[in-house]
Amino acid sequence: MRIHDISLAARGRWHILTAALIAGWILVGLGLLIASSLGAPVVWWDIIHPFTIGALTTAIIVFSTHFTEALTRTAGGDYRGVGSRVALVQIGLILLLIDRAGYDWSPLADVASTLIIASLTWHLWFVVRRLRGSLSGSFAVTVPFYIAASVFMIVSVVLVILSGNGVGEYSLLIGAHSRGMVWGFAWLTVIGTVVTLLPTLSATAISPTARARCIRALIVHCAGLGCAMALYAVGLTRAAGVAQLLVVLAALLIIQPVLATVMGRSPRLTTATVAVIAGLLWMLALCAGDAISAAVGAYPRTITLVVLPAFLGAGLLQLVTGVLHHLLPILTGARPNTADRTGYARLLLINLGGLLSLLDAIAAGLIMMGIGLAANIFAVGRALYLQKRLEN
């Protein structure tokens, strides 16, 4: 049966395009990682930014827009606004990669960062406007997580602009910047989304306890992380680690009832479900490890270098590619493919790679996570292609 609904066809084209963009940046990041391992003069940030800004920021803007519209019942079907925000991020990242190829921060990096701030400010305004002007359902309580996440990213980019222009101590500001991006922007978005997404993937009930705790958890998270970032920036790193433990507490307030409800209701354990649960647990454990390490005196940037590969590969990217495997066929008008016999093998590679990256076998860990994630991207494309063929 062919799709004749123009809005559905437009939605399908939009989500295929953005998924291809996300997958493309993941592959670019993996390519730069391989080039660096072979001796090419690739700057560390050139490896990280395709994953964090290219793949993750793009995914977060696209899907938090989708979930905001769904949860506030304000879906408009017009992708020009979100498309423009995504385009600003892509231009900003490309300019940043061009600038960082020269190793030194320059006015071009300021322009790139400003474009990214503009995109996130626009996204923040969009989410606030939709929340205030909606007939919000009971699940719109998770939408403020997207607002707070955008604020943390804007602050984090401002910190890196200051550090690049010689304001404050570079390493300390970068430590605060990385935590605002990781535990503010990315982690808050995940926590807010998982309340409704994981029960949907596993065909179980949404936890009323998690929903009731959302605002309390968000306040605890913002207070803890905001305090921690300020303390990191001025060099009080032990106190910052203690404050960051509030971020762990806030996450537990949400994740514990969500997982208890899901696992207590005979969940549908597809590749997507397991990927989301595994990614969630990885990020929670790494957040606790990051906070405790700082509290006992480890240097913040050293901690970042240790935990970031596992956070990106086994945590966020495992979760994002797992969700795409389920969500993309639905958003493009096809049926989700739950029969994926190689899925667990891919997840095993990713999770073993994450473990090895923490055990000082960084090269082996990165290779395993890279293969698993690349295979996940291929599986998403293959599932979409096969399902669309069936629909046609």
C-alpha cells in the first residue's frame, strides 16, 4: 500500500534525512578516530565534536522537538523551524572543525559557537512557547527537562568561548563545559525522554511514580549541576564532585521507578529496549564515577578523558542508535522491525568495548564500540529499507 498522505510523506522524508545526518556524523567521528589511531595529526576535539555536536545535538534537537509536540499536543507538521535549527548546528560544527584544524582558537571558532548558541536559544524558545500555549497532557511534565537541557548547553558553550579567549583558567572552564554538555544537555534530555519512551519500547505501563517525581528530580539536578559547574570553573573540584552527587540522586529518582515498572511487567526485550536500558545504566554509572572521582581529588580533565569514550559509545550512541531502530520506521510510516537476530551481538560488542575503554585497553574498546555502532547504523538503514519495501 502506497502512502498518499502528504504530511506523512513529508514526515518520512524529514526523519530519513535527519537520521542519515546523525549516522553520517557518527561515521565521520569513527573515521577521524581511525585516522588518529593510524598516526594522522587529528586534534582530540575534532574526534569528539562530530559525535557530541554532529550526532547527539542534532538527534536531541530533532527528537526533543518531536516529543515536545507530541506531549503538548501541538504537532504542526512544519519542519522549516526545526530544519533551520539543525542547519545552524551543522554550519557551526563545520566552521568549528575548520578552525580547530589550526589548533588555536580564533574568531572563526567564536562565530561557530555563536551559531550553535543561536540554534539552542531558538530551540529553547520553541519548547517554552509550545509548553505555555498547549493543552498539555499529564506527560508534558517531562518537557521542562528539554528546557533545562538547552540552558545547560548554552551556558556550556559560553564557557568554552571564554576559555578560548583567555578568560579564566582554560582547563577548569573546559572541565565545567564538558560536564554541562554531558550531564546537563545530554543526560537531562535522556532522563526526560526515558519516562515515556522506555515503556513504549518495552510495551509496558508508564510509571506514575516517575512522572510524579519529575519536577522534584529536575530541581535537584539543576541545583546540583549548576553548583558543580560553578565550583569546577573556580577550581574547587572536590566540592564540585560532592555537588555532582545530587545529579546522580536526581537521576535515580526517575530511573529506579521506570526500570522497576518496566522489568516487573514482562517487557518486550527487543534490541531497542535492551540498548536503551544498557545505555541508561552506563550513563548513570559513569555519572556516579565522575562525581566520586572528582570528590576524592582526581583532576577533572583526566576524568573526562577516561569516561568520555564509554559515555559516548556505550552510553549515548548505543541508546540513540537503538531508539532509531525502533522509532524511525514508525515516524516514516512503516512498521517497526522487532525481529533482529544480530541485535544482541552488536550490543555485546558495544558494551564489551565500553568496559575495555575503562580498563585501559582504549584502542580495543574503541574498535569494538566502533564496529558495533557502525553495524547498528547499517541495521537501522536495512530495517527501514525492508519495511518500506513491504509497505510499497
